[in-house]
Amino acid sequence: MYFAALLARTEDGWQASEPDLDDVETLADLSDLARAAGDEEETVLVFIEQEDAWFGVVRVDGEEDPRIYVSDAASAARSSYGEILLTDEVLGRDPEDLDELVDLDGTEDGEEDDEDEEAVAGPSEDHVPAGPLGDTDILTDLGMSTKELLALSGDGALTGEALGEIADALGCGDVLEAVR
């Protein structure tokens, strides 16, 4: 089960809403959804959490490229929403190198592999590191240090309340609770 929230930083303080992620298939879709939640140059945070397995924060500042932080990349890679956040840039991949990852089962494009019917083309978990990944400074100017963010992401530290603790550090815990 997932929880998602949009937090828009306005002149009047933080405003929270629960987004409909049904039509979100890409990071661009998610960024557009975030931009629609705020005014032109406002900071909008997207919080996504999967039941004590991982959480992600996407920060959109106006038309700038989104900044992404994921608490556990390997866990997120097994999730449809997590895959959206694990872009080539976050994973440190050169998009031109992706051709090597497309058919990891050893077959040519379109060729069936009779020996292993369950092989799935695409990046394997071996290519996604366990643990935190992304922009660890994503929230420093809003009130949460890198050290505090990483402490919420460490081995066994994720308690299901990580997003609440982040919101409290940013001064918007009550606003987040209103949409939970």
C-alpha cells in the first residue's frame, strides 16, 4: 500500500493535498502534477511511501528539473512508483549504456529464450544499489539536514513515520497529517 502527498510552499505557509497517481507513468508526469499543485516558482514536494519499505521525496522548484531522494533504491526498484523515481540520472547511468541492460536474458531483440521462460528484460536488482540514493541535500534549505534525512533511511530506521518526521522538521507536520 502506498501513501502520497503533495506539499506546496506558499506565501501563507505549506498546503498539502493527496494526489491521484493513477495517470502518473513517468517522472515528467509526476513533475507536472507537482507544478499544478503550486504557483509558478513555488517549491512543491512530492512524498511517496510504501509501507515501511521505502520512501521518496521529489522536489520541484518552478520549471527546474526535479530533484529526487529515495530512502532505499533496491526496495523502490521493486515498486511501480519507485521505478518512476529511479531515473538514469539518479542511478548514475549514462542513457547510452542502457542498450546493454535491455536484454539481460542473453537473447536478441524479439528472440524467445526457451530455457528460462520467466526471465524478464530490463534492469535487474543487481544494477540498483541497496540503501539511500539521490540528492541528499534536497531538504537542507527547508530545515532538514542531510544527516537527519539519512538517519531516517538507514538500516532498519524506516518506521513508517519517516515522512511525518520530515514534515515536522520542515514545519508542516500538521498539514501533512491533515491528508493522511
